[in-house]
Amino acid sequence: MGFFNEGIPRYDYRGRSERIPSREDNSYCAFKAPEKRYTGNNMVGITIMHKSCLQPIFNEDSAIDAATMRR
């Protein structure tokens, strides 16, 4: 071809032409993570700070602060 095309390899849209085989067995499958649940007794309640932003409340002072916060 021309001077500009010498030494430039041709690639298809996938990048590589070699195929990497898929795994045949199901020995390494992903399982659903267990549900996370708060089991302590330090949390007093939950407040909504802005739209759907839920914040945990751990003492009475933070509950008062959240209640008097300007929205």
C-alpha cells in the first residue's frame, strides 16, 4: 500500500481475534449475600434528612438537632 500503512497492524472491532473459552463447570458461581440487619440496641430511631436520605439517630441530642434543622 502506501508509506503511511506500513507497520500498522490491522484490528477488527473486537480488538483481538483469539477467543477466550468460557468456564464449563459451575463450581465458582456467585451466591446472594445474606441480608444485613442492625442487631444492636444503641440506635434510637431513623430520621429523613433530605428527600430520601435516611440517617440513624443514636441519642436524644441528635434527634433534637435533626428535628430543628432547617429544610
